[in-house]
Amino acid sequence: MKFGIFMLMQSPDMLSSSEVYANAIEQAKLADELGFDYVVAAEHHFSSYGFLPNPLMLISTLAQHTRNVRFSTAVVVLPLRNPIHTAEEIAMLDHLTNGRLEVGFGTGYQEYEFQRFQRPLEENRLMFEESLDVIYNALTHAPFSHEGRYYQIPETTILPRPLQQPHPPFWRATSSVESMASALKRGMNVITGGTSGSTQRVIKSWNMFQEAVGLSGKSWPQEFIVQRGVYVTDSEEDAKAQLPHAVWHTRSARGLRTNTLRVDAGKARTDLTPGRPDEDDPEFLYNDWLFGTPESVAEKVHSLIEATGMTYLNCTFSIGQIPHKKVLRSMELFATEVMPRFRNHQPDQAKYSLQGQA
């Protein structure tokens, strides 16, 4: 099993940007010291849901403060970026991290962001596919050229060339069997859901992933990445006291996904977003997310393993505005009392049924 920390860099109360970034650096340093495999950075724009417009730039800084942990993104939103410029940044960052870089790509989904970048959200998948082709060819061929719907690039060689050959490992965020299969055929890892998705949604994604592996013609094992909200503490009382932060996260994510979230001067106004008991009721989240004592969280991780062929758990520790010191303590407890129980676990993915039962 692999374990990572997922950085959204949220701040419901609009803390100073300096404090948000200082906390992120300290969390990444601790993740490296505790033996986590990855630090994964998100990309979001223009709201307190995430103070992270350029995850590649953040990784460049975090690499200077760490020694062993690898980095990835979840995700770089390709329709919002120039692909040849992104390819240059990836190649350069591959060297600056000394080969510790992987890169996750996504189509994007937030109308709020696309409007402000003057990009048509309804064309995000077409833009994504073409941008991915440009990046792949720019990194693997010198020179390359491209003639497409959105980009026409004459013969070009990007410099520097990537350190990892033919390029750093790629991930793709997707929720369709066909896109998963396409990613697997290209040798990419697949990210099937965000932090706010329920356990039942994770199981559904696993079933879709099983179908996609068969459709792709690939064999088992495959990396199956699960993202969950995590808060580990010494008492169930403290775990329940942090649930409002999970509620804020879930309401923000839903509001941005449906383009119904009001944003005032950057602040996500979840107080104006109606609740949904099947998604953000505190009791539901307490049972569904990885909140609790080390023992109870370990039981929940075990249940996830039983229901899916999970090989990598990406942990969102800093949710909403859980106090920074509590986030650090949660990371320590998870790394010392939960993670060791599953380090040597490797699921026999081929034996799982399509209902997600081992």
C-alpha cells in the first residue's frame, strides 16, 4: 500500500495567504519525515476552496524542503492552460525535483473558473484530449509538431528535456469507463474521485475501474487510487468536533461542481448553500470519512480494502480549516498507528467481484 497527503490549501475564514502557504510547507516536510510516499497538490482558482492556482510551482518549492517523498498533481486542469508551456514546466520541474515528479491531469469541472479564464466548459473534454497529446509529444519527441483544432504548433523542441524517460509518470482524473480504459492504454494511473465522494461512490468507481481494465486489455495488478478525508485523533469527541470542517468542504465542492456556490471577494459562502443529508450530514460524514481514533480509522481503512482493490490511499488531512496543529498531530497518528498496519498489503485485484466484494 502507498500513502499520500492531498493538498487543497483551503481557508474558509480567509487566513492570510502567507499563513496558508507556510502551513502547507510544514505539512509537506512532516509527510516526508513520516514516510508518506506522495505529496499531491490540487489546482483551484478564485475561491477559498483552494489557494493553489499553480500546483507545479508549489511542488518546486516543496521539493527544496523534502528529500524522499514524491510529488504529483490532482490535477493540472489542461483546458485552462497552454499545453506546450505546461510541457516545458513539467520537464523543468522533473529536474528540480531530481526525478521525484509525477503529474495528474484533469478536464476541470467548475463553471466559475472556466468563465473567468474565458474557456468554454462544454468543450473541456475536447480541449483536454488535444492538450494531453501536445504534452505527451512535446516531452517524448524532439522535435515535434502539432496540427489540431485548438493548437497549431510548428516544428519545436522544448528544453530542458525531461529527466525521467520518456516522461514523468502521468495520472488522469476521470469518471467514465471509456476514459479510464484510454488512460490505462497510455500507461497512466487513474484517479477516480475527489475527497468529497462517499464510500459508495468509491466502490462504484472501483467497479468501473475493473471494467476499464478489462476493456483496456491490460492485466492486473493496477494502481487504484482512493482519496478520502482523514482526521485521526486521541478521542472520538475531538473527531466529531472537527466535522463542521468536513461539512464546509462537501458543501463547497458541491456548490462549485453545480455552479451554485456564491463567492464573495474570494470567500466561498457555504452558509448560503442548502445541506444534503446524504452528502454532508455530520453523522453521515463521521461514519463515512476516515475520522476517529487510530483504531476506528484503521477499521475503516480495512473496510475500504475489503470493498475495493485499493493500492494507494491519498489522505486529505487539511480539510476546511481544521487547526494546523491538529492537522500535524493527525498526520503523525496516522503514520505511526494506522499506516504500518497496511504497508505490506497488496490486494489480489483479479479476485474481486464486480460488486466490489473480496
